[in-house]
Amino acid sequence: MSFSSLGLPQYLLNNLEQNNLLTPTPIQEQAIPAILNNKDVLGIAKTGSGKTASFVLPILANLEKQPKLKDRHIAVLVLVPTRELALQVNDVFETFSKALPFTFKTMAVYGGTSVNVQMKTMSNVNILIATPGRLLDLISTNAVHLNEVKIFVVDEADKMLNLGFKKELDEIISLLPTKKQNLLFSATLNPNIEIIKRVMLNDPLIIHIASDENSVELINQTAYAVSPEKKGPLLRHLIDTKNMQQVLIFTSSIFDADAVVNKLNKNNIKAKSIHGKKSQFARTQALSDFKEGKLKVLVATDILSRGIDIKFLPFVINYDLPRSPKDYIHRIGRTGRSENPGEAISLITPEEEHHFKVIQKKMKMEIELIDAKDLKF
């Protein structure tokens, strides 16, 4: 199947071709025609499956038909859980909007930056991508109004609920008009998503692309049994001996993320951390440097991982194991994408060995545990 068979206008098809995007992903095949036909959609598919483009493309195609609204009354609202994801979604809108035969304005708003600056630039925005807290801040000052929203999107809904945004989400939904198109996208289907589905969606098309949720065929997984005090030296040994030029490292806490970065930089390995206590500028700059190859190592916590989308990332390292098998799969899924192989390495302390066995059982595969004592570092 090609994009031309999905009903998209020619100007978007030309843009897709220019970006070398010729074949839609499974979720795009089903979601794009439904959204073009103004149907509510519940899309369940893992991160990296093309969910963002599956709603961005038809929204842009339908935007020309939307009536002109009063200033600060937006037509499209996209809710996301993190600042990084807000910027990422905004980038996708801007990428596909370059060839549009009409003008419109898209904007991403999030905490960690001046609310006054965002208030001033809200004028004439058609599409707003927002984190819940900052959106409510802007609503409270009358900087934006939701009563004329035509399309409402909740992206990464599972992560939003896991981060405790249900109260804010309920408040925002109460401010929206009853008659609108609702689009709900999530990496997983859980009871909380079912509750939101009942509140938000009207006879939705349910798309569940989950058969390969645990698919990690393109990822070479290895693990090393190591004592806690030897984790740092082992990490540096692996970065050096495997000549890693771009590696994403996950830690379980902000404290660990900063500690790992400090040790790496002291050993002349350029690294930065990205987490909730960093300023928005620092987070954006670190992610940009990492994507552009200016930074060898990026250390992240799970909370921010949804905004890290790199097509050709060769290495992921679990410095600490995540709490759930699903988070493990999500982490290592940052590599081995777009038909490109990748390598995922986990550093396993004696306390984590049982949990690592649980993760392997969930994935229905066995990963060799190499004893780090046998390595010379």
C-alpha cells in the first residue's frame, strides 16, 4: 500500500516523497483514512510505529476545511505528557506543513519556560500542542480558549496517566465542546485507557497494532553481571571497547543520571543528562546535540524517554533496570528501528538478577548474562 491510496491531498504526498517516506506503517494505513473521514480513533501501537504522522497528516489535510476562528480560539489541541514530546510533535507538524497551500500557525507550550512569553505568542494559533499543566496555566489567564476546538488529540495517553495527569486531563476535557473529533493514541491498552475511551470517544475506530509489542529481532541484547561499585568502570570500558559514538543510557533516578554524567566527563567521555530537574533550554540543547552527533552519551530517566526519537541510534545501555518489563522493552526499543540493527546492553547487579529473569520471561527469550569479572577493565 502507498500513501496515495489513503486519500491524502497531493501537496502532502509530494512532501512525503521529498522526505523519502513512501510506504505507510500499519497504524498509518488504518488511522489516516478514518481521521480524514472525521471518525474518532483509538490507536494502540508501540512507540516508533509512526503514530504521530498518523494523526498529523490527516489533521493538516482537514485543516483547510476548518472555519476561521476568533483569535486565541484554537481549532486543534494535542495533549502530550512531556516537554520533549511536545517539541517532537510540533516538529512533525512543521515538517509536513511546508508545502501547504494555506497558512496556519502551530505552537508547543510546556512548563519550564516563561508563561508570559507563551501568552504573548498565542495569537492566531491554529494547532496547539501542550502539556496539561501549562495548558491550564494559559487557560486561567484567558491566553487560550478551548470552546471551539474541532479536533482533540491525546498522545501517549498511557504515559500521561502513569505520570499522574488524570485530574488535569479531566479538567481539560470538561472545557472542550461536546461535538468534536477525538483521537486517542497510546503505546499500551490498560484499564485507565479504557476509562478515558468511554469518556472521550464516540463510536471510535479501534486500531490495535500490538502483535509485535515484544518484537526485538533487530536488537542484539547482552547483559553483564557486575557489582554496584564496578558499574561505572564497566560502562566506560564498554563505551571504549565497542567504540560507541552515540549511546543512550538509562538510569532509575535523577541522582544516578547526574552521577553517571559526572564520572564520564571526568574520564573524557562527553556526556549530558536529561531529566525533570534540568531547565528546558538544557534539555532541548542536550537532545539536539545528541541527535546531531555532537554529543557521544545522553543519560536519561524513564519519564523523559518518550520524547527521544532517533531513527538510527546504535546503542542503548540500561545502567539500572527499569521497574517493569514494558519499560524495559520501551527503553531498548530506542534502538533497532526502521530496519536498522542495534545493540542493547544491561548492567545487572546481584540485587537485580531476579528482576532481570522476570523481564526475560515476559519477553519469552533468554539473554546470556556475562560475568564482568572475566573482563579486563
